[in-house]
Amino acid sequence: MLDLQTVNSVFEIMSSRGDETVALHQVGGEWKPITSKAFYGRVRAVAGKLKSWGIGKGDRVALVSENRWEWAATDFAALAMGVVDVPLYQTLTPEQMGYMLRNSGAKAIFVSTKAQYLKVVAAGEIPSLEHVVVFDEGSFDGAESFAEIVKDSAALEQRDAAFDAMVKEVKPEDLATIIYTSGTTGDPKGVMLTHGNLASNMRYSTDGFGIVQGDVSISFLPLSHVTARHLDYALYGLKAVLAYCPKIDALTGAMKTVQPTIFLAVPRVYEKIRQSVEHKSTGMKKRILEWAVGRGKANRKKLLLGEEPKGLGWQLANKLVYSKIREAFGGRARIFIAGGAPLGMDSAEWFLDVGIRIFEGYGMTETSPVIARNMFDGYRIGTVGPIVPNMDTRIAEDGELEVRGPAVFIGYWQNEEATKSEFTVDGWFKTGDIGKIEDGFLSITDRKKELLKTSGGKMVAPQPIENKLKANSLVAQAALIGDKKKFISVLISPNFQTLESWAKQNGVATSDPKALASDPKVQQVYAEIVKKVNADLAHYEAIKKIGVVPEEWSVDGGELTPSMKLKRRVILEKYKSQIEKFYGE
């Protein structure tokens, strides 16, 4: 168990390892190490600059960057001083960024690239903002160079008693960060998390995973999202090594080179890896894959217990198929974690059948984040695992999960009304998720606000059905429609790379997305996918109308949050006319 009082306790562990490598980053295509003492010097350099600007305890500093060591150095520097950092998503528009900077009262902002710098410039007047720093090299009017700030950091690598004392002065009750929610159902709110909130969650969330010194993980999920940030902190505290991967496009290469032992991803990343495997398996390879998955399914009882089957069939399938799939993750990964969004049962079972137990977890920004997680000594497929020991839970009469404990946030920044509305009269936080607890294992059905109530009064949970559809490699995303309607419909966003390949093999002579989406043969194949899913649904859940859209939904397109969840309000508005046709409106 990590014995932490504040997030600064993590920095103290990470920065006290001398010449040991604590992080990796790419320079000119090569992975280069960053030692513990070098990181310490860089953090001191950034903290010194903040202090020279008159920034101190309680002030806010914003961060907008890909996953890179500069983000972590700035984060640790701010926290070391008792400064509150405000991580912002890279996908924000200038208007959204401006709102959050004004709302938080940020005195400084650190951005990674010219594109992010230009957003700050276009964000309008921000009275509190006094300093802008850019990580990338170049000349930016009115901004300072991060490289200049840390250029003499080698001279700061020796321990400094005054700096170390300042780090220890930060208390658990001190505010550490304001994280703006991604806003799937409403306007963003600034979640206030204290050092104690984050530290108390880290004490228990990684227990049961067997993480040891020298383990390696790739940091690629957005650090503005609390799940990725939380694990990075925990790994530094457990003396693992973090490899910073700034671009998701570079993840495949990074996995091959870095060969991580721990892999954390949102479900969509796992889904894409599965779809890639299935897409590449044609002819004889497809039959071998199906046979190997079948061998895994036959041995599922042992796999669920974490035991490796011994039969010859399993060993052959392992050599021909399972080992190749593990190579997609670098070949060394032994801990696979999914979080940030629900992992569908189809995906969980498929990976289990190829010998990979994915430990699904669940939490929220407001709970720092982990509420429950599967692990080696507590695993049940289809659930999000046992609840962390320092979190109390209960199920309300309407099925909503409610929690309380030291990791629950202290409120929304400058929004007492919103804070009050999220807690019960007796002080429990309302998660907004429908859940159930059986034998200590938590299962989440769906978001309470996203449940569809048909005009006939039937309640339909969209996520499990959408996940069943996404199990097919032709489906990138699916959004169920039907609230206050007579029946359920679906909008399907195709996986166009796979669809184009299918089209060539089936005599559809076009690669244009709009033409593909409207082609009768394409429409028919998606109808068959829906028909197969419908076979396992209750009558009132069955999908009656299908719309194949000519866009692959994305974060940049605005249809998905950075954690790859559907922005349902955006989708409903974007395809309003198509949806109206479903129901003859």
C-alpha cells in the first residue's frame, strides 16, 4: 500500500532515487531516460520561475499539453508550492478555454504547441492571466520559453533543504487541482480535489495489482483526465518507469519499443486492437483465429481464475495466436487495465479468451477517481470489481449508486448550487450511475440521465446494447435513440478502414464515406449486425430503425469526450432531421 499524505509525497519518492531512470521520452525518434535527480532539478527550476512571478499557495496555474515530461514537471512544481493546477483538454475551442481560464482565475498557463498558444490568444480577455509559457521551441509573442526556464536545471539537481521543506508544508486539506468535467450532459464544472482526496485514493486503488519497482507503463491517455493522472502518480510512487507518448498515433510503435509491463487504456483502444486483429485475419488466418478463440472459451473457467491452461490445444493456440496478440502490446505486459468508460462484456470475454484478463475499474473525477476495480485477487468479469476499502457505497431506491469517503471531492469551483445538488441531505455523493452490488462486486448498468424511457414506459439502458454492436469490427460507435419514443433506433458510425476493406471484397466500388454509408449492400450488412444483437434483447429493447452515418465520430469532431464517451446531446442535435424521420416527425 502507498503510504501517502499528499500528492507531494509521490514527488518525494520519485525525486529521491538519484541516478535511477524514472521516465522516458522521445528525442529524434529515440527513447531517452530522465533520471530522478534530473527531474528534481527541472521541477525546482519551474517552481523558482513561478515564485519569481509572485505566484504562491492557492493561486491557479493552467496546463494544456500532450503527455510529456514537461507536463509532469510543471504539475509537480505547482503542487510543491501549494499552487492549484488546472489541467485543460487539448481539444477545447478558444471559447471553452477562455471560459475555464476566466472561471478558474488562472495567473499563468503552460501550453505545449503553437496551436494551443494560438487558442489562448484567441480566447478573449482574461484579466487574471499574466504569464504564458510554451513547451515547444519557437518565438511566441508575449510568451516565455519553457526550455529557457529549465536550461540551467542541472545546477539544481542537488537536494535543497528549503525547497524540500516547502514541499512538506503542503497539507492534505490543501486544494491540489481543479479539473473541469468533460460535460457529457451539461456545462463543464470545476471539480475541486484536495491533496488528501488524491492521496487517499492512491493508497488503495493500486493494491492487488502487484506493481513493483522497475515496471514500465506508457503514459498516453490525456493527463487532463483524472484516470491517467492518477495512475501516473501511483506508478511514480511505486517506483515504476513512465514512458511519455504525446500522440496516440505513435502508441503502436511505442509499445513495440518500450514493451510496457502495465497497460492502461480506455475501452476504445482495446476495441481497436481487437478490430485490427480481426480485420487482418482473412481466409485461413480467420479460421485459425476463430479456432483459437474457441479454445480459449473452452478454458474460460481457468482463465477467469488467472490460471494458464495446460492442454496441447491451448499451447498450440498460444503459439499461433495468443502470443501474437500480446506482441501488439509489446510482448511483456502482465497487467491490463481499462477505465474512463464502460468495457463491454463482448470485449472483456474476447480478450479473456485470448488469454488477457482486463481489469476493468470504475470511478469519477469527483471521487479522485477510483470507486471500484478488478485486480488479481478480486476479479469478476462483467463487473467493475470490489469497492476500494476507504469508500462507503449504497444503492438508492431508484438504483443510483451513492458514495462517501475521504476521496470524494470538496465541491465544484465557485458553484455552491451545483455542489449542493450532487449530494444527498445526509452527505452522500450521487454518482449519477445505476449500479448493483453482489458479493462485494460492483456492476454499473448505465448513466441515470442516459437511460431511455420509451413512450410505453419501458426503461432501456443504452450502453450495454451499444457495446454489443461495437463488438463487430465494422462498428466504430453506436448511439441508441428512443427516449420518449415508441421504439428504439440506432445511429451507427462505421469503422471506415474496415468498411472500405469489406466493400472491396463485396463488390462495392466506392471509398467515399457518404456513398458507402448509403450503399444498399452496406445498409444490409449493418442491418444484419443489428439483427444479431436484437436476438438477445427483450422485445422493448429491440432496435427497429437504423441510421448509418457518413462520419467516424471523434473527439476532434465533437461527438466524443476525451475519454471516448458519446456526447449524446451533440449527436442528437447533429442528426436531428434523420432521427425525426425514424419516428415520422
